[in-house]
Amino acid sequence: AALEQVRAGQTLPQALAQAAQRHRLAAASRAAMHDIAYRAVRRLGTCQALAARLNARPAAPAVAALQAVALAQLLEPGRRHEAVTVDQAVAAARLEPATRAAAAFLNATLRRFLREREPLLEAVLREPEAQWNHPRWWIDALRADYPASWQSILAADNEPPPMTLRV
């Protein structure tokens, strides 16, 4: 739900707060939700490019958001339980009326991604938005303003921020 709102133009912190309130999530669940959402946003360009290749036609916004969240999880290096990720995405689709009818679609596209991962990634990572996970206009602006370091700026921007603890 939060990613769907982000794709509609809302900021991620606002969308996360609304989703947590709407679903009455406990504090422990909010931390996991934040982690999953931020990972998905960091990989959104790649996930959207993959969805364009996996889907015969554009998915409804709620389905596209859920698919992007699942793809982002599947793209994480070191993840071993891909079948669990697919299963949980399908189970999540069945929970909401807006995505219930798309559970089989989600299952099929995510399993196809797992089967065809390497060729799909090779193809989409040729696209700047998918490679850098930023809009084309921002990539072009950085390339023009910082010709020697635009790639390192974009790569650093995709890294998780440092962790800070306050007592």
C-alpha cells in the first residue's frame, strides 16, 4: 500500500505512516515494513523495467506495487528463500480485495523471473533508469553537472544510509 502511494506521488515516510495506521501495525512490524519499503524504492527502476518485460500488459497500481516489492526482495543479494518470497507475495495478494484476483498472475510472473533471472537482468540493466534506479531526467542532470563522478553519486545514493542510534 505504501509503495502504491509513493508511485502516485506521495513521500515514502508519509505513505508508511498511513499504511501502518490503516493496518494497525505493531512497532515490530513497522520496522520490517520500513525495511521492505525502502528496499523496494531503492530498486524501483529495476523492478519497473522487469515488470515491463514480465507482464503482457500493465498491472493495476496495487498489483504493480506488490509485484515491485516482491521483485525487490528477490533481487537482494544473498537471499536464499525465493520460494518463500513468492509464496508470501501471493498470500499478501489474497488478503486485499484490490489484488486478490491477481494472485495467480503474481505467482506466474515472479516464478518466471526466478527461471529467467540472468537474461532478464542483463536486458533491463542496459536501460539507465533500471541500472541506476533514478529517473532519466535526474541521471542526465547529474551527468551534465558532474561528468567525472555522476556514476559514483548515483551508486552511493542507492546504498542504505548509515545506522544511527540515539539514547
